[in-house]
Amino acid sequence: MNYSSQVTGIRQKQKSSRRSGKRALKTTVWDPAEYLSSPAAVAAYLEAAFEDGDPALIATALGDVARAQGMTQLASQAGVTREALYKALSPAGDPRLSTLVGVMKALGIKIRPIAA
């Protein structure tokens, strides 16, 4: 399916929703970094990500926390470049264990193994 046919399909759906009386849902961008201002909020957010167990979610959650704390300062404290930290903590990133430990240490968060 090419771009032109995708746009045509979207326009047809928009027209049909207007005819059926449905209104388009207005959404706003939600940035979790805006809500990670306290150590307790950071800990709860990361705990939830680790409980899920998805490595991409954990990396993304750490990236959100890093943005909330200041990526440049955190990268310096973790011993990596800002660019490397952005890449490692992106949804497609796969941070090395040393990066993960460095970021967690810089955030003041400890990792504790708990029996499942």
C-alpha cells in the first residue's frame, strides 16, 4: 500500500465519521518526565517498569527519568556521552549492563534482587 492510497483511505474514514455524527477525539501529548519530580515518583515509575520485565520498557522508563533529571548531567555522572545515553535509553536501545548500573547509580536508585 503506497502513501497516496493510505491518505485516501484516511480521508474516506474521516468523511464517514462526520456523516455518522462522531466527533474526532482530541488528545494531548503526555510526557511522563513532567511527573517525575520526586524520588518517590521516580522509584515507583521504575519499579513498575521492572515488574513488567520488558527490556524496551525498562530502557524507555529510564530514558524518561533521565530526561526529567537532565540528560547531560546524568550522562556525565553515569560516565557516558549524552548521545550514547539517548541511544541506549530509547525504545530501540539495548543498554549495556555497565550503562544501566551507571545510570541507576547516578539517579540514586539501587537494584535489589528479590526471589520471585
